[in-house]
Amino acid sequence: MSKPSQQLSKSNNQAVTAARLVAFSWLVGVIIHGRSINELLAASPKKEDCASALSVTTSGIASLEPQQRAFAKQLLFGTVRHYHQLKGILDQLLQKAFKQKDQDLSVLLMMGLYQLSYLSTADHAALSQSVEMTRKINKNWASGLVNGVLRQYLRNKQSIEQQLSSANTFRYSHPNWIINQIQQDWPVQADQILQANNQQGPMCLRINTQQISRKDYQVQLSDLNLESKPHPVAQDALLLTKACDVVQLPGFNQGLVTVQDAAPQLVVELLQLQPGLRVLDGCAAPGGKTTHILQRQADVSLVSVELSKPRLQKIRHTLDRMGFDCDLKCADILQQDDWWDGKAFDRILIDVPCTATGVIRRNPDIKIHRTKQDLKNTVALQQKILHSVWSLLKPGGILVYATCSLFKQENERQMHQFLQTNPAEPVVLAQHLATQLVSHSQLGYQILPGEFEMDGFYLCALKKPQ
Ligand SMILES: C[S@@+](CC[C@H](N)C(=O)[O-])C[C@H]1O[C@@H](n2cnc3c(N)ncnc32)[C@H](O)[C@@H]1O
């Protein structure tokens, strides 16, 4: 755990305090109330996430300058990414655990430890701001304790880290069950995967080639000093050298571009879309693949099904922004009587619910929230969905199964098991794409996080016998 020596620029103390309070309220949401980072960033904070003093209000977040908002996000993502490591340190430092009602203090301390361990913030600033925060959350009584714990860390940093260094949870900052599962499934690549999960992924764009070529969009980005490069495998993708806010992207509101990792962009390549086909996107929100299908082949009859109503609205929003349309249905894909008109499909995509262990680098809260039981439940649900939609596919039709998971039970093994009772022919990627990818699976394509600048992802296409 080494800290950069460079000083963080400090505009003014008040703004920095406001940013820390916002980050703290988000962290309380994630760590104590089990909320996801995506959900928190998309919504206004809920009362219970804002800790006792409720110092952080919606207007507080909205009034942050972009630089302070970026700092708040850095604190949020960094503390969550290193949660298991920071928790290990905190447990060493505390003589006894906090009572339930004071769990927010452990959040505050982990945020302080993150700054002391990973950020270039001066130690005295991180320390005094953490103490100041106790007052902001109406827990003045804890200021001495927070001060003492953080100072003790600074004094004994080396010996504490030395003591913890043999524990895998500390070393990899992942929960044991995920470490064990990754080591079991990927004995050779486990170290590389666990490290990649703790790195920030690049911002990847999908250019709406119905409206503009990738090359021309790259010029538009460059005119705004946004540097990018074409993705080496995904042909609609551009990788930004430095992440930016979507509102800075030229033509975002006009639907010229969308943010999507390069790996899921390979799904359309396996679907072999042609004009006039009847296509089902069975687990569709937030609509990344629905819109990619329409972008590649506007002349298809596309039915997109999504269980969650709020998430369905996200698809509608993205369709409208990009100028596309399809038959959107809010339904459980398993309840065919509720949404199916009885006509079979030529193509089916099921981007099934999964443990999302391939996208931990973008959603580090997965490491805190997912459990081993979730894996079991998810595998069972995936299996049900797969069997259920297979019956809706025409003979000769293609089904693409996809997850953003790394676990073989959800991916390769799931497909092998399916093939035991449902004979089908695997469909492969076109040669020019396949040669650029190293798949770690004999059946379908398994991409590991960080490889080819992609997220961890699995995709497998099967052709139904005539
Ligand atoms: C991995 S996400 C799909 C991502 C999407 N394909 C995209 O590219 O934007 C899985 C989606 O399946 C939905 N889902 C879960 N169970 C479902 C069910 N039984 N029927 C329909 N949708 C379901 C979830 O709400 C979630 O939005």
C-alpha cells in the first residue's frame, strides 16, 4: 500500500469538506444500507444514507463543483475498492467494535484510512478533516477516538500491514469466497484477475454508426481535446485515454454515442443479424444491447423484455435518445403467457442476471454485497431462463447467452450442461475477430478483466438444429 507523494490541489476547505460529506453519505449507503454505487450515483441520497446529522442534502451534492464531485467519487470508489483491506486495518486498530448505531464511524474511519493509504492528500489534512467530520455528523464525542485511531495507524502502519500481509482478504482486498472461487476456476490467472479487479477500467464508447463513423467521431472528440483510440477488437468502440462526464461527449444527447465496454459489444457479432429477422432480447435493461442490435440492423422486428419497471424506463430513455424503437415489454421472461404472442424467434439474446464478477473493477461494491448463496441462486435462475427461451427459438435460429461473470458455473459449465439435453451447434465469431481474442473457454468466449482492455465477460452462441 503506497501513497503518491504529490499533493492534491485544495481549492478551499469548505468545498473539500462538502465533497467528503457527500462521499461519506454514499459510503454509508453502500456499506451500511447495502445500496449499490450505481443506484446511489443515479439518485438523490435517501435520508438514512445521510447519517445522523443529515448535513448532506440533495442540494449539497448538486452544488458541488465538478472537481469536488470528482473527489467525492474518488473517495467513494477508492474506499469501496479497498474495503476489505481497510476493514482489516481498522479491526486491528479498534479495541472493540462499534455499536450498531455508530457503524457510521467505522465508515468515516475507513474513508480516513483510504486517504492516508492511497491518496496524495497530506496526512494532516486527511486527519483533521476526518475529525471535523465527527462534528458534521453530530458525533463530537468521537473526535478524540477518530484522531487517536488514525494517528495510531500513521505510527504503526508498517507493522500493521506486515501482520496482515499473509491474509488473502487483505492482500487482494476481496472477500474470501470470491478469492477461493476465482482461484478454483482460474488457478493460473487468479492473481492477474484479482489485481485487475482492483484497477479502474478505461472509459469505452460505442459509436452509433447509423449516424456517424467511428473515425469521424474520433475527430469530433479530438476537436474537444478528448483523446481516444479505436478498440482493437470491437469495431464500434473507442477507448478514451481519460474518462470524462458523458455530458462532455459530443452529440451524446443526440444519440451519437453511448458508454459501453468493448466486451459486451461482441454480442451483436454472434447474433448474425439480417434484415427481416424476428429477434428477442430477453433480459434487456438498461438497453445497451437492445440499442446495439438496432444500430447494427435497423430492419429487424425486436422484442425486448425486462422484469424491472424502473429499469425498463432506462431502456425507453436510451431508445429515445438514440432515435430507435422496439417492442418493449415489462414482464418476467419465464412467464411466457404474459408477454409472448406465440411467434417463434430467429435470434434470441439472453444477457442473464449474473454475479457480475467480471465487472468488479467498475462496480467494486459487488465485493461487499454478493454472497456465495447469490451464486447458487443465480446459476439456477440462468438455467431456468436458458431452458425456457430455447423453446421460443426457430429451428436453425441462433441463441446468444451472455454474462459479465468469471465463474465457470455461470458460463462454460452452464452451457455444457445445457448441451447435454439440448443438442445444438456452437456458433463462432468471424475469423477476423476470433484471431484477435484469446478465449479461455473451449465452448464460447471467456474474456478476463483487463484483457484486450475489456471487462470480464462470457458469451456463447448456439444454433438450434433444423
Ligand atoms: C445483465 S442485465 C442485462 C443488461 C442488458 N442486456 C444491456 O446490455 O443493457 C440483466 C437484466 O435482466 C433483468 N431480469 C432479471 N430477471 C429477469 C426475468 N425473469 N425476466 C426478465 N428480465 C429479467 C434484470 O432486471 C436486468 O435488468
